[in-house]
Amino acid sequence: GSEICGDALCNGSESPTNCPSDCGSVAGGGGYCGDGSCQAARGETTTTCSSDCSSQQSSNLPSTFTLTRGTITASTCPAFSVGVTMENSAATVSNQTASGGSIELTLSGGNATGTITKMPGGWGGTASRQVTSGPCTFTSGDIFAGGVISPFSCGMLSRMLTVVSGNCAGQLGSSVVGATCTITLGNASCTAN
């Protein structure tokens, strides 16, 4: 982020004193580097304003959480019937990267890996693993998102299957590498352990 007074981003050495149009007034408070609040809308990140943003990267994150996948409510995948209950599993936060707030995940029981990222007002990401079933090899990715980090929860969970190789026509509806189908899950949740 470049320091241009008037670009609506309070960056670098800009302050309420030398650039009130971007950083607001001292009396108003908020929105400038050093005020203790990480303001993404003003361009503050761990890089541009570590004093405000670095502490927020690791706050209130669980070491593990349980994915309750619920049942299939709508599906474009031929092999899966609506109403089928999906398996649950525990997910472990194996690594946390301060830059950008991303977190590496490992799911037990399936060698799945993925990244979830904190976003304004919530978090989201995908954890996926490769699966071989008969002549078909595909990736199975759980896509989840939530509004709050603590308590750790998710309001959306779906699964996308992508053809990697082999004949997947009977299972995923296509043998074309890269073809996808998505299962929407209902009554799904993420609960911190």
C-alpha cells in the first residue's frame, strides 16, 4: 500500500495529524495505524500495520474442531442421494500463518489438508483430499465458512468433487479431468473442541 493522502486508505506514516481525510481525526478515533484496531477497509494488514493487526491473527483460535457434515439436501452428483448422512470428523489446526491470517488444517482419518482464511466478519476455506474409487480418482473438498472465530462455528458446508483421472462417469457424472459436481449439506456445523 502506497502512502497517498486522499486515497481513503490510512497507510504507513499517515496519521490523523498529517492526513485527516484518510485517517480521521484524533477525537473521532479508529481507522489509523497504532489505534489498536486492525482496520482492513483502510488497508491495515499484518504487513502495513503489524502493531494493530498481528495480535488478531492468533486470537481465540481452537487447536481442533469437529466437522459435523449433516445430510445431503441437494446434489448435482449422480452417485449421491438426497438425504444421505455424511460422515463427521475432527479437524486439527496444524499450522497457523500470521501473514494474512491463514491457517493450515489437517483432518484426521483422511489425510486431508487445506487452508482457512480469516476475512472481514468471518472465515472460510476448503479442506480436500484425493480419493480413488475403482477406476475413478477424484479430489473431495469440504468447503466451509463461518461468521465467527470464537466460538468457532460454520454456517455453510458443502462438498465439491473434482475428476483427477480414470472413468468417473458412474460416480461423478463425467470422465473429463477437471469436471466437478457439488453436494450441498444441511444441518452441518463446526464446533471447537
